[in-house]
Amino acid sequence: MQTKIIKTDLYFSLKMNENNIQDNITNPSEGCGGEAVGVSSVGSFLGTAEDQEKPADAGWFVAVVRCNCERKIAAAMDIYCHSRNIWFEPWIPMQKIVCIDRRTGKRKSKEKTFIPTYIFCHISKKQLNEIRFRSDVYKMLTMPGQREIYQVPDAELNNYRILVENPEIPVVAYTGPLKKGQKVRITQGKLKGLEAYVQRLAGTKALIGNEIRYVSGATIEINRAFLELVTDEK
């Protein structure tokens, strides 16, 4: 299973606007319907993050939205911000899966969201309400027991993103908090230099992973010979 990431550096047709997308998104109270979002109904993102200067206070926040509508809503957010000259970068991890077509009996591939209902939003704190109070956003993720909107640390998100975007090793989403263990660094391959935490050891293999607190963890299995222990200097 490979994880594919929806890019934000594509260009959207000028004839498309936010209303076209909103017309295809039902109100949160109406139910999801369980149907996957088709690629053709999403279009491309505008790439507003490349067109404008990144604000000094920009940070990563998590919007909770309707299941199976993540891509449509992220595109609508991008169009809205672009029209108002607001710097914005959405990120939605996608995974490619292979299944059997019930009608033809043949294998086919399709994409689904790696972490359902979540859109990672890179935006200035001053502009956060432009996302927060949208009708298609249930809520912004907060820390347990608190009302403050949670900002994902940049380093935490970057490590997680490197892990799930790697094209060589299958990645598994893990929604529970990861147990603390030894901190290790990968010494070979395209993930060389990535630091993660040991979750389990089995023979010559090790299960290692990173997490975004309160959101999700991701783990991969790797040969123990490709790992070195990291000792944090105090």
C-alpha cells in the first residue's frame, strides 16, 4: 500500500469557483451517504501558498470535516482564500488501494483518505477564523479538555509527512497514541536521517513510527540493521 499526497501546486480552471464546489457538498446535518469523492468532482488546487509570501505566524491546524468530502472542502477553502489574497496551504494524505470490482470481478485501484475527516490547514493565526467558521467545517481540532485550537508543531508534522509520503515502504495509519520507546534514526535509503520511535521488535525487523498528537500516528516496518540509536543531548 502506497501513500499518495494531494499536491497544492496545480492550477484550477478560472471558470470554477467556490460555489460550484459548495453545491456538491451537503450540510453536515444531512449525513455522509458513504460515497467516495470522485477525482473529477474535485478539480485542482490553486497553489495560493506559492503565489504569496508566507506569513511569519503561519502554523498548521486541523479542520474536522465530513467523511469522504475532504478533497472537495479543501479545494473550496483554497479557492476562498485565493479570492481574498489569504496565504493558505491545505494538505490531505491519500492512500492508493487495490480492490475487486463487484461487477467485473477485476482488480482496480482507487484512492481514499489516509486519515478520514481531517484537513491539515497551513494558515496565519490571524486568518484562522476564515477556516474555522466555514459552514462545511465541523470544528477545528483542540487539545483534550481544552477550548484552545491545537497548533501542530512544524517539526512534528514534517516528520509525519516524510514518513507517510515515502514511496518505498508501506505505511499504516494508527489512530491511538504511540507508546514511548527508543528514539532511532534511519541510516540508509530514501528515508535516511528520519528519526522515529520504536514500537515493537521482532527478530531482524523493527516497527517504528511518528505521530501528530491528538490526530494520528504512522508506522513502518524496517530492518533493524538500518537503524541507529539517537541520544538526545541535554
